[in-house]
Amino acid sequence: MPCRPASALPAELTSFVGRRRELTDVRRSLGGGRLLTLTGMGGVGKTRLALHAAAGLGRAFPDGVRLVELGGATPFS
């Protein structure tokens, strides 16, 4: 049996409360593709939502799920 790669996601240190509709939308959107961009103002919980959705969808992606932080990236760096 092939070894399943471990997910490279940070641990959730607090409980995830609410946002059921948004979580459903994220899961539904990822059913049709492997990449999804969440947009919105800073501090509204985009990263938290993405991490929670990714943790719950790990079985759907045989190669695992990863978090790629791009916040500090600059062009051509």
C-alpha cells in the first residue's frame, strides 16, 4: 500500500466557530479544481477559513494539502 504524504498545515490552536456557509462554498469550489483564492480585507479570517477547509479536505487530495504563505513575497524575489 502506498504511503500517504502528511499534510503540511499548521495546527489549529483554537476552535473554529461559525462560517458554515463560507466553508461549504470553499469545499464546493475545490470540488471542481485544486486551487482557490480567497479575497477580502485583512483580518476577516481568510487564512483561518482556508486552513480549516484544507484540513477537512485532505483525503480528497492524495498528494496531501499544503499552505504557501505569499504575504511577504515580492516580484522576482
